[in-house]
Amino acid sequence: MRVRRVSFVLVVISLCYVVFAWPNASFGEDKPTGQFSLTAANQYVWRGYELSRNSVVFQPSVSVGYKGFSASIWGNLDSKPYAPGPSMNDSAEWNETDLTFTYTKNFKLANLSGGYIYYNLAPLRRDLPDRPDAQEFFISLSLNTLFAPTLTVYREVSHYKNWYVLLGLSHELALSKVFALKISGSVSYLISTDEAFYPEFDDNALPTTKKFKHFHDGTFTVSLPVKLGPMFTLTPAMTCIFPLSRDAKNEMKGFALKGCPNPSDRENTFLVGSLTFGFSF
């Protein structure tokens, strides 16, 4: 409980700083950037893993940037944590806070960035055991061309040791001065280096003693950013998340939350609808 309260306080303090203090700070000719967003979604699915079910999640985010350096804090509040049977926990749960530090170097045709992410993870429900925190380093290369191809490699170094390689494409089409249509998608490849946390699953969606190494999850998103003013946006979006291989299908079923006697009957494809309010300067 203490960790979750600290995480929530960090997000609130960061938000207050970005909104009230940061714009009034003196930085000379180079101006900093700041952004706050709040997303409401029908489900939280991360890299193909179902982390909420039958509830609304709220995900605030605050970020600041200056001379290529940026820092952000992101959180997840589950309005009603899922339980397959009767549960004493019907109240909302703040179960994740992520801290990200990034440095980006911009070139004419490409952008190169790298950084570090700390995942502060609380139990998905109060009656479940703690989840170990995670730490990742990453490097990313994006091209300033059509569809903005971006390749990112993540390396987890603490409890969930793995390599996660992500290739993303996106394109935005302005429909008017207010509305735009954005389409994006991604494919990933997961290489486990610890069979305890990322094992290969068999066709019955049961873990084996082998390490997972295959194409993992794919995503396809359609969003409609709406400009509410020079600094405000409202973005409804729909995302489909699906496995890219048979091994990924079995694994995503094995980790899914749906309570049923047979793990192979669980879901491995998810449709997430969201609405994001953003403020930036």
C-alpha cells in the first residue's frame, strides 16, 4: 500500500510542477517542452499481456524535455481489478508507475535515442503477491520518411530478463485544421533469457521449461486526434492487439486473466478503446 501511495504522489507532484512551475522557469533562449495526458481505456494490455479485465483504467502521464533530454512518469489506475471468482477487493487499485529517462539526438533523416525505464509494479489485486519491479534499457532509431519507421530494442536487466525488439510504422493525414486521421501498427520479437518469467507455453497454454524465442505481439491502431486549441488535444482511438505466432498465441493465453478451467480457452486477441486528453507546450 505504501509503494502505491508514493507512486500516486509522484504523479501528482510531477503534474503540478509541469502545469504551474515549469512554464515560468527561466531557461534562456532554449525553451523546454512539457506534456500532460490522461487516458481512459476499457482495458490495459501491455506487449500482448492482459493486465486488466472488465473495468476502466485511467493512465496519467507527465513528461518534460530540454536540449534532447527528457523525463516522464506514467501510471495506471484500475477502477475494478479483475477476479475470476468472489473477491474482497472491489476498490480501485493504483498498480503501476513507470519512470523513463531518454536522450535523443536529431539528424536530418533520422533520430537516435536511448534511455532507461524503471517499472514500479504493485499487485494487480490486493489479495495477490507483489510483482517484482522491472528495469529496462533501450535504444531506438526512427527515420524521417514516409510512415516514420521506428526500430526499438529493449533489454530488461532485473527480474524479467529478456530482449524485446519492436518495429513500428505510423502515418497521419490532416483532414482539416482541427481533425486528423492517424494509423499506426507494430510487430515485435521476444527473446527470453529466463524461462522462469518468460517460458515457452505448449498448445494447452501451460508453461514448459524452455525459453520463449519467437515473434510476439502485433498491434494496429486507428485514432482521430482533435485539436481543441493551440495546446490541447482530444484523441479517441481503437487498438487491436494480436499474437504473431503460434508460440505467442499459447503464451498470451497462458498469461491471460480470464478465469476458466482450461487455460487454452483464454483470450489472446484484444480490442482496446481509449480516449486521451493531452496538454502540451
